[in-house]
Amino acid sequence: MRVLYVTVALAAVVAGAAAIRTNVAAAGPTGIDPIAVGSAIPRDILSGSNRIRVPRLTRAAVGNPFGQSKPRENTIRLAQTGVPVSTGNPSLAPLKWVGRIVTPAPTKDHPNEVSECTAQFITSKVLLTAGHCLKDLPDNPTGPWFDLTNQTFTLQYQAGEGSHTFKTVCGATNPLWTFPSNYSSLNKSDQNLAFATAAQHDYAMILVDTPSTTGVMPYALDWKGKVVEAVRVGYAGDILDDEIVQKALGIVFFANAVPMYPASISNLVVHWQGVTDFTQGSSGGAWIANFNTEEGANNNILIAVTSFNNTGFPGAMFAAYLTAAEFNPLLTFVSNGCK
């Protein structure tokens, strides 16, 4: 889940952002709306010897439609008493394909606020992340959403440094990551149901300016019935101040199997493990089957990316089920420059 900072997977207000959503609903066979950026992307990055130093900025705080947000602490702390933090090594597979997205989300009173998410390369120039990291529906069902003009992705981010920082060229969400037109007039229960329905499609892709320097993460589509556990990875704001990539092994099942939501919510995947603070900031982070620091044909297969958590189910994270019917057209669209 991503941060806009303490939150649980959702939404930030981008006050005063320029128009970033191109009105091309008919573009391409899938009707995908790209989120485009300008030609110039200024960066405030200090060069190191062979690493890139990323300056810290102010983060915003938002809530979760399924529970109360937690106040952010100012001190670095471990995830939860008695539960060890499992830090990852970004120099090895599969974390060498993972990094942190930073997107400005300024407000009048806090001009330096940013949104932070996790993402990973799935092709040489395309990142996979959560849809709400680009198009923040719950607070802004019709926009404006994030301005990607200054969005950057730092590969292998760890403790303020990364191997390379990439500029965003364009991005697009799954077209079904959307709310009904009357969302704002719905009662809270119906809004939560609308969110859960949309969350079955909460993922996005970002085209960056240069190819990955470490390779790409393999992925699986339409894998239902073939995966029972995975390692979830990402940068969690409540664990070591989101400076160190985290990983947690957990079981994988579908939300309607328990059921946790109505039976009609059939394409919402659950990852359940014991680190209950592994939330905000990890949005868009991969769920990886056959996690292994050695690369191989059946190792390190991405099956989902983190979407949201529900405080009623501590330790559970939710994600969209990736189907070829939705995933492949989006990948083609973004790979072609979002057109």
C-alpha cells in the first residue's frame, strides 16, 4: 500500500494540480485514459559515486474507507512487538527489480507533500504499480488526480539511495479502476462496496524514459488455483520509516472464499501474514510466488500488487487478480506511449 503518508491504500488530494487526464476515452480498443506528463521533469537529486541520493520530502496523511488511519510516529520503529522485521536485499533478485515511486502531491498549506508507492519493472521500460498511485479515486472520484510531471521512480531504493532514478513518460490505470458516477451520493456502505468492486482492478502501468538497468520481474496471469503462498514486498511507512524495502511470506487466497466481502467480489486476492504494520507505502509492491534470490524459469513470479488493507482483518492485504483480458491491452497501450 502506498502512502500519502500514513495510510492504508488509498487516496490523496492533489490541490491545484494542472490538468493531467487526457480526455481520450475512445483511445485504443480498450478505452484506456492515459495520464500524460510534460516534456520537462525537474529533479532535485544529488549524485553519489555510483548511487543516487534521494532527498526526503514531506508526506501527507489520508484515511482508509474500511477503517481508521493511524497517526504517523516521528521515530523509526519495528513493525510490531514480537514480530521480526524482514528486510530485503535490493542487490539481489527479485528485489533488484523493485523501487520507490515519488509523486508530488502539493496542497496550499503543504507544498512539499508527496505520495509514495512501490513499483517494479515488468518490461524493460514499463513499471507495474497500484492504480490508486496514479488515479486516486476515493477522495477524487472524478479527479483531479496526480500530476505525473515530476514523478520519479528510484530503482533499488534503500536508505535514501538507489541505483538509478527514472522519469515518468506516461501512465495509465486499468480502465475498470473506476467508481460509479453517483459515488459521492452513495451511503458509506455502498461506497465501500463500490470501492471493493473497483479494487478488483486496482493496478496501473508507467512508461519510464530509459530501460531498466537490472532486468525485469516475470509475472503470471490467470493463475487461480496454482498459488497458495507468496512473499509480499514494498516500502512501508510504519517500518523503518519506509527507508528499507520489506518482505513478508504469507498465504494467498480469494476474498470470496472466506467470504470477506460479498460473493460477487470474486477477483479480489488476499495475502495474509503476521506483520500488521506492513501497510502504507507498500501500495503497488509485488506479491511474489517462488521467491528466490537465484533467478530461474520458475522463480520470482509476480502474481499481484498491493492495493489496500482492512483494519477489520489485521495482517490481511488485498489486491486485484491479474487477468490476461485486462492486463495485456493495458501493457500494449502503455508500451506504445499511452496511445
